Amino acid sequence: MSKKKEKVYYMDFAIRHLWHKISRMYNQKASHYDLTMSIGFILLNIEKEGTPSTQLGPKMGMEPTSLSRTLKTMEEKLLIYRKSDLHDKRKVLLFLTEEGIIKRKIARDVVFGFNEAMTKNIPKGKLKIFYDVAERLDITLDAELKQLEKNETY
């Protein structure tokens, strides 16, 4: 008789696998509204008082080139507009258009719907453990990144 080999799980694989599914789901839902997941998340991160594009990239984990391309698309679709800051003319702020506000509400409803569906299917205790683990992963990854950056400066 052969022994059944125990399946080995790796965190990075599990996270990547789940994120790929979430991303696919968001993109499928977004496509019904002529949006993408990236556009939806940008819409959710633009403040009423305006948001500098330089804040969006790091906040969303997007590369500058990808962000620039997405913002250009959003301007073409009349979802956002740019305006110079009143106090510092070098700073350009992003604002939502009326259409952008409508699409933002749709994006918000999709995100809320996803979270609602997940919380219905996962007991509160397990969800708390998930968030605790996610926080611990975040702290550990920050430390790893700081160490790598420190090693690169020498």
C-alpha cells in the first residue's frame, strides 16, 4: 500500500490564487458597466476635495506607468478631470465628474456586495482570525521590505 502524500500549502500561492479569483470576479462585474477593477478602485480612492495622482499609486500598489494609462482612459471616459491646486500650482488634483460619481457608487456597491457575501459564508470567529493573520502578514512583510531596502543602500 502506498502512503497518501500530504498536500503542502504555501501562503504566497494561496494569496495569489485567491487574489486572481477576486480580480477576475471584479473585472467581470465591472465590464457590465464599461469599467475595469483598476478604474473602480481609483474611483473609490478619489476624495471629494480632490486627490493628487501621486497619492494613488502607492495607495493602490500601481506602477506609475499603469496608473497614468488608467487615468488617461478615465479622462477619456469623462469619469475624472484634473485641476491645479489653488495653493500650489505645481500640484494637480483629480476630481470625479458626475459620471464618475455614478460609477463610484456602482463600484462601492460591488465591493460592499462582495464583502457581504464573504461575511455571510465565513463565521465571525474565523473572519477575526483571518484579519489577525492578514495584519501579522502585513507587519512581517513591512519588516522584510525594510530589511531588503536597508541591504540595498549599502
